[in-house]
Amino acid sequence: MNRYPLWKYAIIVVALLVGAIYSLPNLFGEAPAVQVSPARATVKVDAGTMARVEEVLKSQGIEVAQVQLDATSVKARFNDTDTQIKARDALDKAFNANPAEPSHVVALNLLPRTPAWLSAFGASPMYLGLDLRGGVHFMLQVDMAAALQRRADVLATDLRTALREKGIRHGGISRNGQLIDLRVRDQASRNAAVDLLRAQFPDLVVTETAEGTDTRLSLAVRPEAARTVQDQALKQNITTLHNRINELGVAEPVIQQQGADRIVVQLPGVQDTAKAKDILGRTATLELRLVDESTEGLAAERGTGPVPFGSESYPERGGRTVIVKREVLLTGENLTDAQAGFDDTQQPAVHLTLDAKGSRIFRDITRENIGKRMAIILFEKGKGEVVTAPVIRSEIGGGRVQISGAMSSVEANDTALLLRAGSLAAPMEIIEERTIGPSLGAENIQKGFNSVMWGFLVIVAFMCVYYMMFGVFSSIALAFNLVLLVSVLSMLQATLTLPGIAAMALALGMAIDSNVLINERVREELRRGASPQTAINAGYEHAWGTILDSNITSLIAGIALLIFGSGPVRGFAVVHCLGIVTSMFSSVFFSRALVNLWYGRRKKLKTVSIGTVWRAEAPANKAD
């Protein structure tokens, strides 16, 4: 009646071992570290970079615990924060000879101290939130005016193309802030232009002004369309920041919208505010422009004359200067994919895929400018660099574009990665920043740990006094539940915050509540005169329905918090929901295994140690 088959005990043993292995990494804490990563797409991090890091630290007499290389950076860990800061200064000086144009990002970080034998099992500690681990917090203000101006630029280019395709004559298109001015010289051109605007540009409001014999059409973006542009700009910036920070290896960043034009960014483990700003600024965008091949442009390219009006100068990767026209023909907004590969001559290249609009524009550009050079410019951190400036040999359709030139396979990979990460739809300004040091995070961890530990000890003391041996079984099951919960959170690589620790303390109370229901049900069966073995079996069987109902209702509330909550509320909900699932396993399945192991093999069991059993028909008697 009260015996488990061997396979059930095997499941429990496996769960116990897995729980122990995957929860252990959380006991080793984190080590202060310095992370060296590339600051530009053309800079690569490899084994040579790691060797240089080791050489710099050795030459400065800085003791390092470990240096490791991963896909995006070199990380050196140290035994204390003083050594960490000294190493950061030495590495920054060695890798960035010109602070104005740094080639590497040298940032303070924190790395787990998980032993190698645990890492071999894939065991890693939970990610810790900003309030526990320390790090940097930014509030970013998105420049919505710039987003609208950028939209006006795109609309002006599209309008110029549409007018050319329809053969409508005009006196020029110019942009004045967020307004687009279109001049027409006669009534027929005016009517044709207005009809075109109504048909193809419904987001623009037209205002007419007579200027002598000409008519000026002032075009402004409709308010509802402007709000859509602002919403899209905010979402694109959030997506771009996510892509960029994730590719830089920052663990579990928090990037979320706050209000209509602000973004909150939290980078746990990053202690250097200046370097964190550098990480946020690492976004790239692509622009296609025609090279200025006029006499003045060629003279400026050779360095024998000034840059002509309407053109700009950008450096090429080979060191030469290229003079390009200011008019942007195509931007990274029309880019849907970027992959590294090889061209027809087996040289490294980046293959771009354009959307339908970009494909049409690129086809028209290449058809109308055969024999001319077209510059592909990569903008990173506000600085443009000409990746390549090939001669257009023929019309190119199909939306497939290839960038090739003086680049290695690694540079092609990095360029494709940056382009996939996207560009910021609008500039952002940091209006609030603060750093939470690791010592404050350690204090929060200690307080959270103490709250869970003291809560656990008080529950154990009460259960052991009130329920005797069954209280001991319940306490062991509670400890198993805690280990299981921590291991599941670690395997899922969830982020633990202070609200998460609060949910963990709550999970202990809810888990022991199930054992209280079971123990009281066993007592009730004993009061009715049932034999101990029958009482144990009936207690677990009858209490299961009540336990299931109460946990399901709590789980529904937790799922609602998970779906509709955000930030700390979601962190609380994750631990709360997982705690309910693990408590149902530990308080029923695991605790009954202990009871069966202790009492199940006694055929003539007369008493059980479950505290005082009160019987109404007789004086109170006490089980042993």
C-alpha cells in the first residue's frame, strides 16, 4: 500500500542529482573582470588579441586569474576589484593609443567563478538583475524631430523618383526642416503633381503658395502619420539596441520603452559608464550615394582642390579619399538581410538583400548611371567610411547587392553582423545615468539570502516541533524544492532580481502549505480510527485534490502577472510560477517517497510520529 516501485526512487535520485549539479554554480559567486571587444567593424578579436592582453598584463606586473577568448571578446578575470581597475587602465592605454578614435572597447565586467568540472555539464549560475549584480542604468531620450526629418528625406527622394517616372516637370524639390517644398511653373504641372500626391503620398498635407508665375507646394506629414513614424522609430531603436548589445555579449540586458519617447537600458555587470555609452553607440547603417566625378570632385579627391558644394568627403578603407554627392539614393532601412560570402573571384564579400522598394530604386539607379561610380558608405558611431566604390557596369535588378573590396573574411563577417543589427531610426540622448556598484549588489544578495534562509529555518523549526517525524520529512522535501527551483532557474538562465527572491520566499510558504494539508489529513484519518498505513495512504490520496486546486488558482494568477506585467513584476511571476510547479513535485511525490521509505516496509506498524492526534471520544494520546 505504501511502497514505491524502484523506478520512482530512480526518478527522485536523478532529479536530486540534476538539481544539485545545476544549482551549485550559484554558490561560487562572480569574479571582477575586464572585457576587451572591438569598437569598429574593421577590428577583429582573435588569439593574437588574447596573447597581447596577456603580454600587457605581464609587463605591468598585474596578476591575472584567467584569460579567455570567446566569439566577440577577450575576458580577463582577477581576484579583486583593485587589480581589475589597474588592469583596465593598462589595457585601455595599450589598445587605444588615440583615445579620440578608440579601436577597442575596454570595459569592466563580472564573470562567474563556476569550476571547469561544473561547466563541463553545461551548468551555469542564474543571471542576476541590476539590483543584485550591479551595473549601469540609462534613460535615453529619442529625438523625434530627427525621426520626422529623416522621414521627410525619404519622402522627398520618393517624390523626386515618382515625378520623374510620371514625366511631371517641376522647378525643384527642397526640404525645409520637416517640410518638403515642391515648385511647379504652370497649372498643368500643378494639377498633375497634386493628383500624384493624393494617389501615392496620402501621408502628406499640401499647402499652396503663389510665388510670381510659379506655385510652391509645401508638403507636411499628417499628424497621425507623424505619430506612426515616432512609434516606429522608438520600436526600431529598441530592436537595434537589443541586437547590438546581445552581439556584444552583455548578459540579460533590460531594454524597454518608458513613455512616448524614452527608452530604459540596464546592463547588469557592466561597471564602466563611459564604456557602456560606447556600447550603446555602436550601431551601423548603410548609405548608397553617387561619386562626384566632376572636375572639381576629382580635384578634391586628389587633394588639389576643395570639396565642391553639394558633395562630401569620406575616407576609403584603403586610405584614399572619396568625394560623394550628398543626395542619399538608398539607406539601410531598405535592407532585409546581410550575409558574408564570396564574390565571383572568390574574394570575401557581403551579400545584401533589399526589400521591394529598395530593389526598384536600386534597379533605376544602376540603369540611369551606367559607367559611373557608386559609393557604398558604412556609418558607425557617426563616422562614415566608404566600403567600396565600384563602377556600375549594367542594370542590377532582383534586390540582390554585393559589397566586395579590400576586406578579409572576418571583416566581411563583422560588416554583415553590424548591418543585420540595423541602424537607429533617430538619434538618442542620455538624460539619466547611474551606476550600481557590485558592493551594493552583494549587500542586496546577502539580505535576500538571509530572508530566504531565516524563513526556511523558522518553517523547519515549526514543522519539526508540531509534526515530529512527518515535520522532518516535510522539511527535507522543502529543501529539495528549493534546490530544484534554483536549478531550474539556472538551467533556463533566468534573471534573478530582488522581487524574484521575494517570490522564492513566498514559494517556500506555499510549498510547506501542501505538506500541512497532507499531515492534517493523515491526522484526521488517525482520529477516525484508521490504521497508520491506511491513514498515510488516505492522507496523501485525499489531500492531492485540494493541493492541485489551490496551486492551479495560484498558477493562473502567476501566469496573468507574467503576461501582463513588465520589469520586476515579470521577474516575480517567473519565480512564482516555477516555484508552484516544483513544490507540487516535492511536497507530494518526494515527501511521500520519504514516508514510504521510512514506514512503508513495516508490516505491523502501530504508531507514526506525527505529533498530537486529538480524538473527541477519548483522552488525547500522543504518537511516538
